[in-house]
Amino acid sequence: MAKISQQTLPTKSGETIVSFSIYRLLELARILSLDVVLGACASSWFVAQLSGVTIESVTILSLGVCVWLIYTADHLWDAYQLQHPAHTARHSFHQHYFRGLVIVWLVMAALGVALLFYIPPSIFRGGLMLLGGVVTYFVVNHFINFNQIVPKEILAALLYTSGIFLPVAVQIEDLDLISYLVFGQFFLLALANLTLISWYELASDRLDGAPSLAIQYGRPSVQLISIICILLSITLAVWMILNAPLASHVVMIMMSLVLGSIWTFPVWYAKNKRYRWVADGIFLLPAVFYPFIA
């Protein structure tokens, strides 16, 4: 992180220092994937509202802990495998504070285990199935380059979406068509999010030898994949509005359009990695706007 020069220091107030400190805190939260965690929790709450299902606070907390453990384990593994200083802020941070983060990860894992005694049994069983899928992925990928068979972004988007819907799906015997379509929308947006980021971070991923769709298929193909995902999400939302006009579908369109704007204005979004903030921040939009338009 760049140091503050003397010219940037305020002469009469501490506004510049305060704003810089807030930026540092927000950047640290992003590096630690806390924005992703909050987005997953907000999206899961949103899906529950659509389905008329009540989700207990402990379940939301458990989901947040689980998401953080998975993302942090992935970042720690990537940092561990690097034989040179990382070229991204996230992996550099996980390299530098590797041991401390491992300890924090173990503490959070213990918290996650403790929370299992308080969540409903049906969610516990579903969570075990998802956990089994994650562990299987890490084990298989250790022995063979599984990313060449099924790109990492697709699996990550599927697991993320499944985690969001798990607390709702286990409480409903027969999911209706709208529920499946919303699941599809979240999957498309999650995949667009990941492919978009890989498009922006192609150079650093290549330097670190990190697998990504952009490296595997090239930037033009990845851009096309992301645009198709966004257009499909908007198409589904429009179809649902025409057949069942609900405020929730408007929120989904907003999420899609905001994500699409990152392709439209790449120069602006590239500055200070704004694409990262916005791409991950769209999953917070349901919690921000839905209560006011529902």
C-alpha cells in the first residue's frame, strides 16, 4: 500500500488521514474476502424472502463462516504454492501473514464446528454434502489439474450459489420454477463475476501461474462468456417480470446491469481495482434495495 506523501496531509483537519484509514480498512476487508462473505449472507437472506422461508441468524452466521473458510483456504493454498513474491495484493497478503492466517482459519473452523450444534439438522446434512464436494475438489486438484477439465470459476460459482440456496432448499419439499430460475440467475451472475475478474487480472494471474478462464481460453472468449451470462440473467428477469411481476426481479436486473457496466467502462473500473469492489458488491444489492421496494 502506498505511503501518504507530505502533500496529501491536511493542514487544518484530519479528513485526508481519516479517509485514507477507511480506505485501508475496506481494502483489508476485501483482501480477507469479507465482502464476499457479506454478499453471500445478504443473497441468502434475499432468497429466503422470495421463498417465504425463515432463516435463523445462526444459519446465516454459519453460512458466512463457511464461505470465509472456503475462500481463505483457497487463497492460502495459492499463496503456499507460489515460489516467488505474489503479484496481487490478496495473495501477497496471504503470503506475508501465512502462519497467522492459518491460526485464524483454525479458530474460525472451530467456531464453524461449534455452530453446527445450533443449526437445523436438515441444513447440517446439506452442508456436509457441500463440504464433501469442496474437499473432493481440493484433493482431486492436488493430484491432477482438474481445472483443465472443469474450470475453477464454474465450480466456484456453483458452490457459491448452492451455499446461498441451501438454507432455503432444505426447507421446501418441491421448489417451483421461479426458484430454479432465480438459482440460475445467481449462478450466471457469480460466473460472470469470476470471469470478469479473471479478464481484468490476466497479467497478474499469468505471472503467478494461477489457473483462470482468461488464461485457459483467452480474453475475447472470457469476455463473451461473461456478457452471455449477464444477458441471460437479464432475459430471465424480464421473463419473470412479465409472468409474475415482483420487486425481486427488478433487483436481479439491477445486479445484472451493474455487473455489465464493468465491461462497458473498463478504463474507469481498472483504476484502484474498482472492478473488484463493484463485482463482489452486487451481491449486497438485494439487502440494500429490496427492503425499500418490496
